[in-house]
Amino acid sequence: MNAREVGKAIQLLLVEDNPGDVDLARDALEDGEVQVNLSVAVDGEDAMAFLRKTGKHTLAPRPDLILLDLNLPRKNGREVLAEIKADADLKRIPVVVLTTSQAQEDVRNSYDCHANCYIVKPVDLRQFRRALQAMESFWFTIVRLPPKEQKW
């Protein structure tokens, strides 16, 4: 599915504990070319509950793409990524790691756990917006995303 082909909103799950980064992401995505329905999980356990539709997330939409911070409370992003990619029902959802970590070990481990992309968050606000808009353009207008699973 390509959002431009289908003409409907993309479901995006942002897993981020920093409210400022959530606001920046929301603003950047609102200004983009594609309609994005943004859901936010504030920690790793919340993200897995969202993806598994448990607790308060029983009506959660299946995301077309996940933006995942590595440095999260309760369950870190590394654990979330490994859990997603080990789950037969979730592993086809592309995961973009969006984090402040520039550590080569984090980059290597993320790709070892089958991250689809690794983006270091720019510290400059304008650069952060540009990075998210470029990510949006690539993933939602160029890339063909996997079809929704019937189970969802």
C-alpha cells in the first residue's frame, strides 16, 4: 500500500516518552504531503499493549509504520524492537528507530533486530522537522508498505 495510491490516512505509531518530541513530530507530520493518523505510546510496555490491542488499547488501529525511540522507560526500545520482530503478527510492520543515540552498537543492534531504518534525532528543531518530513515522504509516498493483515 502506498498512501498516495490509496488516498487514505496512514496509521503511524510513535513510541516516544518525551512530550516535546511528540509535539514536534505531530507538527512536522501535519505539514506533510500525506494524511497521518498519529497514535502515541509513552513507553515500551504501552507500545506492546497498543500493538497487541490489550488494556486501554483494545480498539487501537494496526499501524502502517512504527517510529521507535530506543531510550524508553519500563521496557526500552531495543526490547520492543526485538519483541515486534519476533512476533509473527507484528514483524511485517516497518520499524524506524528514531533516537538520540549515535552509538555504533545501537545502530548495529537495531539492524540485527531487523529495524527497517535508523535515524538519529537532530538536535536542531528545523533539522528535526526536515528529517521527519523526509521520512514521511519516503515511507508514505515512495515505499510500498505491506498490506494490512486480515486479523486486524
